[in-house]
Amino acid sequence: MRSFLGRDILSLKEFERNEFFHIFEVADEMAPIAKSRQNSDMLKDKTMVTAFYQPSTRTRLAHEAAMHRLGGHVTGFSDAKMTRAGDWYQESIKDTVKMLEFYGDVIVMRHFQQGAPQEAAKWASVPIINGGDGWGEHPTQILTDLYTVLTEKGRLDGLKWLAVGDMRMRTMHSLGYALSQFDCPVTFVAPPDMSLTDEFKAELKQYCVDFKEAEHVEQAIADADVILVEPVVQPDYTKARQEAGEHGMTPANYKITRELLSTKAKSDAILLHSLPRMDEIPPDVDITRWSRYWQEAFNGVVMRMALLGLVLGAME
């Protein structure tokens, strides 16, 4: 297995099966620190730089919380428009990261441009962690989701997944690549204009992912052990910032309601959502036995603790 020391976390295409399980083992070691709400000194001599060209609540704050839990330091920006990287100059990614690498020991980047973290990794002498790049990937979120399933179910192999939402989303891409390493059939449900692209289908087949498509959640939910939901009403991920406006409503085909869960879903299925949500999961689902998105949020900190500990050499 390759060492994680100094390694970029850019895409789950690059991960082998044993590497997933190694990260999960390290996450198990980190979980007691997060649960105790007491910071360690594991990374007391390290600094993380956040370079967020797109808005973020969970991804940015989970990374920052993870660094604080490990005793490290945090600097960076959460709105590129307030920096010279995003104002009139539109500074290149190369110039930005060549500067940022002197300010910290690891850079977490979210960008509206697909491939931006990969470009940053070409020029940076410190590890780059992809916090989401356009319609590209979101590796740390899917690592969080897989870890949540493992902690809840005790296994990954043999579980059937149902993925509902916009298949252009970066989370869906990372999910497909990740499931190539596990015996996990997945059914994708999306509106016709948001369905799997021919290019992504070809990739899934190349990576030997066992997948199929359905038009309605009711057609697939009864077999699902894991239900992962993302919005079908959402902004364009290829834009840096967008104004708030009128939002459409989620069509019934793509909603996960309390009634649907109680009448169609397995009693021990688990429901994931990376958040934020619109109306695809109504609030009355939150207190049901299926919901795990709050546990998912906690695990998001634990997972980032594991990744930071590994790439910065505090864990092996």
C-alpha cells in the first residue's frame, strides 16, 4: 500500500480497496477524540490552509474542526471575491498555490472549476485535498459516507445502494469510483436531464461497477440497504457564486418521504444526505430510524481528522 504521507487527496479513482480500509481504521482511532470534544496535540506544529472559491458550510468547517481537534492551526479564505485570487486580477491557480504553500502544510481547496485541485497539486509542494471541484469529484464526502455505512452496518460488501439526485454532481462521481472497490450494486435514480452521462456510464463499466438505472425511487427503494440522496433542485456547480432566487419543488419521483420509507423501505436501511437539502427529504424524516445524516455530519469531522493525520505524517 502506498504511503499517505505528503499525498494529495484528489480523486477516489486513485484509491485501492486496502487504502479505503486503512483510512477507516485510522478514523476509528480518531473518533474518540471527536466524541470527547477535547482537542489533542497531534498536529500542534502544523497549519492547514483553506482555499474555498465556492460557498461551503460542512466541508470547510469539518476540515477546520478536524484540524482544531488535532491541535493544529487554520488560515485561509472562504470567499475568493474577498481576495486578490478572485477579484479583478483573477490570479491563476499556479500563482495562488505557490503562495499558499508558504503559509501552511496542507491546502484544502474547493473550486467551481473541475480539475482545479489537480492543477493546484501540479504546483504545490504541500498536499492538496479536494473539497469539491465543479462537477468533478468530492472524495472526502464519499469517504465520510462509506465510513458512516461501515460504522452503522459493520460491513460494506454485499450492501445494495440507491443513489437519488443529479448524476452530474461531484458526489455521485466519487460514489461510482468508490463502489468499484466493493461488492455493492447501485441503482441510480435521476430526472432525465440529470441522468448518468454516456461518458460516466462508460467509466463505471470500465471500473466494473454493478449499476443500473430506474425512473422512480419506488421502483428501487425496497431492495436498498443504503439510500443516498442529493438535491435535484440545486445551483450550477460550475459558477463561483450565485444569487438566491426562486427554487422549484422536488418532483415526487425523487423525494424520500416518511410514508415511502415506512411502506417500501427495509426496516434497517439507512438514509444519507450530505446536505444542504431542499425538500427532497422532509423534516419529519429526521427522527425516523432510517436517517443517518446527523451521524454523517459527525463522521465528516472524524474522516477529515484521519486524512489530515495521514497526509501530514502523524499517523501511518
